[in-house]
Amino acid sequence: MKKITAVIALTLVVALLAGVVAYAESGYAYGEDVLSAFAPGWSEIFTDDTVISLSVGAEAGEVRFAWLSSDGKEAAFRISENSDMSDAKEIPVETSEATGDCMSNKVTVGGLETGKTYFYSYTEKGEWSEPQPITVQPEENFTVLFVSDAQIGRSGEETLEEVLIRDTCGWNYTVDKMTGRYPEAAFIISGGDQLQSADSITQMKAYLSPEALRSVPVANTIGNHDKGETLYGDVFNNPNEVNELLGDEAGTGYYYTYGDVLFITVNSNNNFLFDTAKVLKSAVKAYPDTKWRVVTMHHNPYSASLSDDEYSEYRLLFSSLFDCYDIDLVLSGHDHFYSRTEPMYAGEEAKGEGTVYVQSSSASGSNYDPLPDELASFTVSAFDVRVPTYTALTFTDSAIKGTTYRTDTDEIIDSFEVKDNTSDSDANIFTVFISMLKTLFSMI
């Protein structure tokens, strides 16, 4: 029986590697040995109907959890300071109807002490999961890991098992690489397109499958492949969601803080200016005095795919707001290559004050786009080799320090610092309008 299993596994791996060649847009960092070891475990990922997600909390010391189940009536959650779950505290579970005849179970745990490790366990129908550790990292000089476009299922026909396996293997490889290098990262930011299809529970299981994600929260963003379905909102338990007039089925913009940083996540599929302004205004009003302001959105207003004066609705609508709300750094994805800009203001390079835009490549290896032959003048760093990348962002009092790695060789492909280079401008309808006019004129 073992010989038969080995032959089947080897046959599957050969088919998978052949598939990698068949889809030229993809490119993975792992080798045959990694795929061979990963492939036999796919059935466990595919059948894990209650895999849990960890989301960032409203502030440091809060972590939010969510998982799907067939029946939420007996869903329960507990947390302890001990690995044997002695003296565990049970936390109420909020259960609601979700996609695919499932129930969505959500839990928010607050009051956790930084520097301390806790253990949590959850259940449906009385069978408790294996306790998992989570450590709340210190709020000073902390590091966040940034990726985008894991897009499980993108490398080929998304319903095929071999496509899902190789993309999931690539995503697991990236998560293992970056959390191995930065084991004390406070959380991960994903710039969107976690899945290829917004309603695929199988792809969502694959996205949540890395073991490190049982202990590291993720701040997920709505990409164009995540919108229009409720699965995103069923599985991710985001804090401080802002009610939007033209909000999406998946969810809305939200915000949170960690240390002296205000993080704002924007749904760039919604280009209704007043909804985005509402998200930014709500975040800044709630936390007006943080030193750093960081926005995550899926589409990049200053993508390296655009020329200096090429029209971009994202640049006109979103960046005009960022200029007025003193955003230091914008993180995005979508174009499947890495790029970084000079500090930008009103559509042009800023000599003093401005916002830096960083765009991440594929996090799994499932898809890449080529860079244009001629890069815009605002692009100071770009990388489109078909290898997954990730960026580590360390927040200090004096700067945001960024380091970007390729996952196959661990080579640094870019490093940068963002200084406190934004002004204390007054964000109102007049200043936004003026900023939009300046941006528009820079593109014509």
C-alpha cells in the first residue's frame, strides 16, 4: 500500500511540475522537493471546513478571530495563558449566516498584554481544536510584513486540483520564508486578491492554510477578485468597519492602530470619493495624533505600469485625498510586479512633503505582469522577475524602514526609508478639490 501511495504522489508531482511549465505567467520560488513534500497534504487542506482566520484588532492587545461551520449553535472559543488551557477564559461567539449554507463564527479578544504568549482553542459541536499560541508583540519598533495577490487559483484553470496545489504551495512557501526571517512580526498586511474567485471556499481554505497564520494576524484588503461576494466578510473579522454608501458585498474600508501608527484599509473597487473620504476622516478623527499614517488599497495610483502623465482615476480620486490627510505610505498590489515611488504630492514628485507608494508582486507565484519598457520618472525601484516577493516594514520614531526580498534566494531587491514628510494640512472639501485640480493638471 505504501508503494502504491508513493507512486501516486510521484505521478501527481510530475503532473504539477508539468503544469508549471504550461502556464508561463506563473513562477514559483520552491523546487521539486518542496512541491513533492507539500502535495500529499492537500487533502487535509481541502477537507478542513473549520480553518480559523486571525485578523488585526482595533489596537495592539486585541486580536479578532473567525471561522466557518455547518452549525454555529455550539461554536465556542476559549483563551488561556497556559498551553494546557488550564484556567481558560471562554469568550462569547457571534454567529451569523454565511455563504455556502455555512455559519460565520466571530470572536474578539481584547486586553492582551504585549510581550506575553497566549493559547486559544475553538470548537464546533464539542470537539476542541489543538491549542495554538499567539504572542502580542511590543508596540515600539515593531515590524509588519506586507504581501499582495496570493490569488490562489490564478495560475491556470482554477477548478483543477493541480492548479490549486501549486498556488497554495507557493503561498505557504512565502509565508514560511517571511515569518521564518521575521518570527516576531506583529502582523501581516495583504494588499488584496487573496483568491482568484471571491466565492470559492476551497480557495479560501487554501489561503488560510499556512501554519504560521494560526499565530499571526492578517489585515486583508478587498481586491478586484475579492469583491461582490460575502465570503471575505464571513471569514475576516476586521475592526472599525466604516459604513459606506456604496459599500461592497465583501465589506468596507476599516482602520486600526498599532503603537504610534494609524493603518487605514481602503476598498479601491469603490471609487465613490465620499466613501473613501469618510473612511479616512473616521480613522483620523478616532486617532488624530499618531506619528505615522499608512493606507492599504489594492490598486496603485502610481503603478510602474503608468507613465508620468497617464490618466489614472485612482491617482485623481484617491491620491488627492491622501495628500489632504497626510498619508505617509500607501501599500498596494494588483499589477503583479514590485515597484516603489518617490514621495508624491498632487500628481508630481515632491521635493519635501509627499506620500511614498509601494506596490507588491505576487505572493504565491500564481501570476506576473511585465513592466513597461520605459518606467515613469516617479518609479525609483521596480522588479518583475517571476519570483514571489515580500516587504518587511519596521516602524521607528524617526522612519519607516522597508526591506523587500525575493523568496527564492532571500536576496534583498529594495530597501528604503520613509521619513515624516507629510504636512499638517486641513482636509476639507475645498482642499480636496484643489488637490484634485493639481493632480488632474499634472496628467494632461
